[in-house]
Amino acid sequence: MEGFIVVVDKVEKKTFNNKVSYKLVSKLGDEYTIGKVLNNRVREILPNVAYKLTMDTYNGSDYIKDFVKCIDITPDKLKELSKPVKNQKDISIEAQAAVKCVSYMISAGQFVPEDIKELALNWIRNALMEANK
């Protein structure tokens, strides 16, 4: 398989049936299993560093077959690969918390700007319509 570049967030150690394996987590939140032949090289993988990963498949599961540190990566590319992507679940949780705060403020008689109040009410309307589909 052709390689691709990721910026490492962390490497996690996993133990299953007394066997140790490792998982690489990228800054974008993607997770990759590190091949067992690389277990002795795991300490070479540093956080906040870009690596080119070469992947392979074993029994239907993808794993990192090899990795090489990227020394010629541009600062813009490094920044692009380090910016986490928000998933829909995170966005939904944040919206729910914001609407709850606005609702409490309204019920407590505190001042809430009209545009914020309207956003919260629209979110509630949309959530209720979606739930009743």
C-alpha cells in the first residue's frame, strides 16, 4: 500500500491475552494499529512529529507496516495535519450545552440577546422536528 503522512498525537499501549500491542493516534483523531514487528521501534514515535506510514493488511485488518519520520514537511502542511476535525457528536453536545444555558438564563429572567435567544429556539425546534420524523 502507498504511504501517507500523519502527525502523531500519542501512542497507546494495549494488552490483550497477555500480548502487548500498540496503537498510534493521529492529531486528527485517526487510530492505526502498529504491526507487531515494529513493537521494538515504538519508542521512536514521538508526539507532534509527522511520519509517513506504510500500511498493510493481515486477516482483514489494516496495520502500520513501517514508518519514516518526515523531515521535509512544510509548516503549513504540519498545521493542516495537526488540526483536529470536530465530529458531529462533539458539535451536538456543545450545542445542547449552549441551548441549556440559554434556557436557564431565560427562565431565570436574565438578559439574553435576541439573536442568541432565536438561535436557541431554532435549535430546539429543529431538534424536536428531527425527533418526530
